[in-house]
Amino acid sequence: MPSNAELNDLVCDRLDRKSLVKCALVNKQWYKTAMPVLFKDIPELQAQRQKESFRRLILEEHHWKEDQEQRKEETERKDESQKKEKDSRSAKATIQTPEIRAEAAIPKKSAASFEHRVFNSKNTCGGQEYGPCILTIPDVVDLFRLLLHQQPQQDSRPKASDKPLVFEVLECFLLQCTNLRIPKVELNEDHVRLPQLLALVVKYIVPVAEHLVIGRFDDERHKPDSKVMSEMAEDMETPYLTGLARLTKLQVLQLGHEIEHTDEIGHASGVVGDLQEECLDLTLESSLGALSTLKKLHQLNVECVHHHMDDENFKWMVDNWPEPETVWGIDCEDDYPHLMGESVL
């Protein structure tokens, strides 16, 4: 165990320690690889000695917990065995003697004694003595940024004993974040460069986003859609809106994006909306009804989408979303003036 002086070097006032421990122990088999990734930047721990002490401290607690769980399971099995033995003797005997009754009470005493040992052990080895150790758990967005700028890794390990890929470590981390909430997720070209990263974004990040921005992954020169592309867009809108309907935690949804347009003659530039003519209709006929699940949606921005939404479709939105506050890109000033947001273009 680290000394008290060593532990004091790790103390910080602000820590969700329960979340931290869950984060640190996501992969006990490969912890030598997982720890440097999950705790790459620890503001309060500048020295390498402090970082290693912190990781060792967390792992010691994990091993202690495993040992306690194993002892608890052994005690439960012993209690069950004694109970079966007692039932067997009771079936053979017509009268239960005081000695047998006293013997039957032994497992309860043993279990109580075990719980007492666990409680005392936890006070000295669990969390009270350790205290807060770090400012916060790693930010998921920062982890993604780290992945995007690191050197490319091999796609698979040739041997089972090799260290895991960073994507595997990150997925282990995300699996433990059952209450993860991300205030804003903005999808861009970076998220589609690496197939492994895109899979993690779609599976773990987008579903827990409260503010989702979906832009177009395109070059700088935009041309109107051809007839073929328009027909393809019609087939894609239903699964697209169906996917959005699963994001029930969404509070802000922004579709489309602004692009920098440069005039080829005068070389003047300015921000304009998406020039694609056919992107999303956003009508009840094109599966808009699937979005009735977005009960927490407060703000909607479709200013950069060439949608075909009319008064009837927008009224459906207002009726189905309990808490609408502001919309952009929809002309509803006559019927819903309080919902109109100032143009961002």
C-alpha cells in the first residue's frame, strides 16, 4: 500500500470517485494498456511516480473487491450447504433437539461476522482512507480527438497475447458508462475517416447526445442534386428519420450546415446555406411521424435544409413535442411567433 504521504499527493477536492473507479477498472486483463489511455492527462499528478501510484492504488482496490466478492460467494455456498444438511437431518429426525437448533443458527452468525469484517475492511482499504484522487474522469470528446491525431494502428492483433487496440480499450470504457450524457455531438468528416471510430460514435456517442449537429460530408463545391440523387434521397429519408427517432434524449437538433462560398469572379466569400436541392422533405408523407419519440426536444434548426415542411407538418411537431422553445428555418411567425428564432445565416 502507498504511504499516507504518497496518498496526500493525490488528493483533490472535486471528484466523482465512484465513476472514476468504474472507469479505471474497465479492463483488468489489459490494464497496462488501458490505464495510460484513460488517464493520459491527469492535471493534479505531474510526476510519473504519482501517476503510477494512482494506477496501482486503483488496481489494489479492484483486487480487494474481487477478493471480497470471492469470499462472499464461498460463504453463501457454505451457508447453502449447511442449510441442505440441516434439512436432511430434520427429515430423518421426528424431534429437533436444542443442539441441532443451535447448530442451525451458526450460519447466520457466520454471515453476520463476515459482513462486519467486510464493513471494517472497506473503511480501511476502500475509499475513506484514499480520499479523492483526481479531478475528473477523461472527457469522451477528448478521447476521440486523441484517436484522430495519433499514429495509425494495425487493424488486428496477430497474436492473442498482444496488447489491445486503442479502440478496444475505448469501447471497454464506453461500455461502463451506463449513465453517460454528452451535451453536444457535432458529426463531421473526422468521424468517418476511421471505420472503428465511426462505429463507436454511432453505437455509444450519438444515442446519449443531448445536442446533435449533423452536417454534410462533402467537398467545398456544391452542385444541385441530379434527378438520380433526388430519387436516392427519397429512399434514404425513412431510415434516416427512423434512426433519429431512437435518440430520445435529444434536446437540440440541427440538420444541415453552412458552407463557405467563394465567388469565382470577384473572389468574395460568404457563408451560405447548403445548396443541395433535395436532402430531407421533413413531411408526414416522408416519415416525419417517426420523430414523435423526441419528447425532450427544445430546439430545432433546419435553416440549412431545403425541406418541404408546411403549416400542417409543423403543427404536428408542436403537438407531439411537449416542450418546443425555438425553431430556425420554418416560417411559423403567424401561428407560433414565440417559437421563431433569429436567423443564424
